[in-house]
Amino acid sequence: MTKRKYVIFMLGTAGSGKTVLTKTLYDWFDQKNLDVATLNLDAGVRKLPYNPDIDVRDLVNIDNLTEKLDLGPNGAMIASMDLIATKIDTIKSEIDYIEPEYLLVDTPGQIELFAYRSSGRLVSSVIADESQPASVFLIDPSLVLRPEGFSSVLLLSISVAFQLSLPQIVSISKEDIIEKEQMENLENWIDSPETLLTDLQGSGQVTLSQQLGMSIIEILEQFKFTGELFPISANTGYNIDTLVGLIEREWGERDDFYE
């Protein structure tokens, strides 16, 4: 009898910490003696802090694509995602062969390659098929220190959730490098729409930014994101238990996490 599978997709902008979180979550599940595996979907990554159980670099050689098709770095990454989609049956067969109960999916650094191209959506849907999926959208704190950036990245997270149709948990990564005052601003903005609007107005953006900021907060509240945007650190392990708890809630009760 096939085991029920649980899949977590790591999402976020380039440099947000998806790969490090993949390793941290792998270690978390492994230390609980749970059956976990990793899948790397980034054909262009040069070095990983974990040993992927399934690696698209075994199927797609980014350097060969660059040379054969005379592509630049961005073009090669686009071509690699399209090529990965043509090999999705092979990737799915490898997943089924390993048959992990928990699969951690490390997505490409450029979120637009995965979330907005039909090839990326195809890959995610096939991997998520016949499983309980969830996703973690990581926010790089360096992008959200200004109210305009904060509003924009939250809007991006909503857009990605819409594109991929995956349950999504939003977290601010790299808590260990965020200054106390900066974290207080972030917490105030998510807890109090009025604070966000006041800061948007103070930055000189009066009309459009105010309306956009309020609309984003309203959407977040509708999707129950408000109050759950919290900082994590994959390096120190800060709030990783909380993150897994929220993932658990998406999947339903999983008592074996805490045995």
C-alpha cells in the first residue's frame, strides 16, 4: 500500500534562504526519525548545503544549455525550467521509487521561473499530485524594511499562492540578522494596518500606496495571514518548531512530529 505523502515547497525571491531552510527542515524531520527526502529543482545552483535525494542537475546540465543554445545566464535558467518540465515523469518516478513520507522541494532561486511560467506550474502540480502539499514563502528582510517594500513583497506572496494553488505559510527569514527596531516595525505593520498606512504616508506616498497597503492587509486577513507572519532563522533554528506547527495545521494533526 502506498504511503500518504506530504510535500513542502520552499518559495521566495532569490537570496531569501530557501536552500538553507530545506536543509534545516530536513534535519528537523530526520532528528524525529521521520521518513524525509529532498528534491532540488534548481538546475543552476553550484553548491548545496545538503545532499539531495533527487537532483534535477542529474537530468539538466545548465552549462551545456548555455553553450549549445548560446544563451546568457537568464536565458539558460528559463530553458532549464522548460527542459525540467519535459522530464517531470522521470522526476515523479524517482519520487515514487524513494517513496518518502515527507518531501522537501527546493525551488529555483528566481521565483518567476517557477511560479509564473507554465513549465513551473506543471512541475509543481505533478509533484503535489496525490499528496498533502504546503508551501513556505520566505521574505528576505532586506526587501521589506520600507513600507512600500513590505506591501510589495506581501502582494508577491499572494500572487504566487494564486499562481501555484498551494497552501502557503509566509515567514520572514534570517531573523538572526534583523535589528530589533526593524523587527518591531515589521510586527507593527502586520498587526496594525493603521501603522502601515501612517508610515506609507510619512514616506511621501499618499494616495496609491495607502490604498494598496490597506488592500493587501485586507487580503491577508481574508486568507488568515495576519498575525501569522513571523520571523524564522534557518541558521539558528529560531521558530522552526512554530513553522512546522503551522505546516502541520495545513496537513491536519500529525502527532508523530512531537513523539
